[in-house]
Amino acid sequence: MAMPKRLTRGRSRPTPGVMNKLEQAYALELDGYKAADAIVEWWYEPIKLRLAKRTWYTPDFMVQHADGTLEFVEVKGRWEDDARVKIKVAAEKYWPFFMTAIQKASKKDGGGWTKESFGISS
């Protein structure tokens, strides 16, 4: 007798161009920085960076700072191994840009955001 197939929960794939709730929360944070003239502008998923043959990395945000520097920001609820590898490779390959990962800090840790830098900005 054949066993019934077991249903498993997989990781859902994000829809390109559509922010999840965490990204929406960070976009509001960026709007506040822009209103305070701390940044010039920000864009959501504006670019795909080629890392290798058939391997791409799309940062969540690109932020233009007042001094003209560009920063790619990845917003994470939790890290998957492939995502950490991709941002590290992107930081090495596209070294003139700042690469940053942002995570929401827990309320017990004071809330806000934690920041991790990769590449030359670290």
C-alpha cells in the first residue's frame, strides 16, 4: 500500500517588485531619513547584479547618500545560507558600493534596526 504524499511547508518565493512587511517597514524608515535630509533618495529593487553565470543578486534597496555614495541594502528577517554567500560575493565583486544587511531588532533588545556591513564598508 502506497503511503500518502506528505505535505511540507517550503519557503515562499518573493514576488519581484513587491515589498514584504519587513521591507515596507524599512521603506518608512528610509522615508524618514529622506525627510530629515540624511539621504538624497532610495529605490526598491532597482538593479540585478550578476555574480556568476546564471547567478544573480537583487538587493532590496539602493540608497543615495548626501555625499553621493551608493549603498545596497538587504533587509532580512533571518538569514538563509545562500543569501549570506550572495551578499558577500556581491561585496567583493562590486567593491565600490557599500553593501549592508538590515535586521529588525527585537523589542527586548530595544527595537530599531541592526546593521551588518560587507566589503570595504565593514
